[in-house]
Amino acid sequence: MVYQYQGNASVQQSKQQRAFSKNSRNVMEMLVVEEVEQQFQALPAKTAKYTNPSEVIAYALNRLPALYATSKRGWQRQWHRGKTELRPQIVTAVRQGIMAVQRDPLRGDGPLSFEEENAAQAALQKLKVLLQREDLSWDNLNDLVEQALLDTLRGKITWRRPGDLDEEIFDWEKHPHYQNG
């Protein structure tokens, strides 16, 4: 396999694609989850016990069209389309999913874990609050943290601890790290 240098344009395009995926949501996911919850309530207890709702959701979503939205208005439009025009397809896909994924109690398969991804997103959110930078992302994390540290080194405090009041002034000289240095 031959690899070619893609240049800055491809790097920029890649960043734009990642930004898009972070700012869009698939309305169909919520519609399918709602339908799975409704159909599971009507299932006999034994059937529900041996049927994994996550597998039913994945099964149905793989057979339905995606309804992505990037704005509130787009979300409402896609939600309405899903609830009216695509409702019969959603009901059928979920019903088929329940039949297809009923688990054999002797078969064991561990679910996907999103703990690391969720922890990483929580850490990024805490940094956004700490640095007071809503524009903070994984793409610009190093640059913005480096800038905050340099500003702090120069005596320009650009961050506050979560919970500090806006009126409070951060007194660097009273900070324990300053006293030890």
C-alpha cells in the first residue's frame, strides 16, 4: 500500500468533517428508542428478559433511514417526518428486531462500553468551564491550554475555578502553588 502526503487542505477538511459529526444528531435514534420502550411494555416478561433492547435498537436503526439534524428547526422537521411519514416503518423494524435478537440465555456476548469516551467528554466539559472557553475542543485543546498557561505565567489570569463568583478576583499570591515556588 502506498501512502501519499495529503497536505494542509486535507487536514483542514478532516477537522471540518469531525466538527460536523459533533454538531449533528440523528432524530431516528430517539424515535426508535421510544418505539422499543413501547413495544417492550407489551412483551411477555420471559420474552423481555431474553431480549436486549440495545440490540433491538441497533437492528432497527440499521434498517431505517437516518434523519440527521443540525438545528432546532431541522430537528423539529425531522421529528415530524419520523412521527408521521416513517412511523409504520419504525414500528415494523422494531417488531422485526425483537424477533431477530431474542437472546439465547446460554450465549454470552459483552456489550460495547463507552465509559472512556464519556469520561473524556466530561473532562473536556470541565476544562471548558475552568478555562471559560466554550470553543475548547479536542482539536484545539493543546493550543488553548498552552495559551492559558502562558498568560498565567505572565500574570494575566484567564481562568477561574468552577463556583467562583464573577466578582471575585483570583489572588495569585494567595494560591498555594505560588507560595511554594
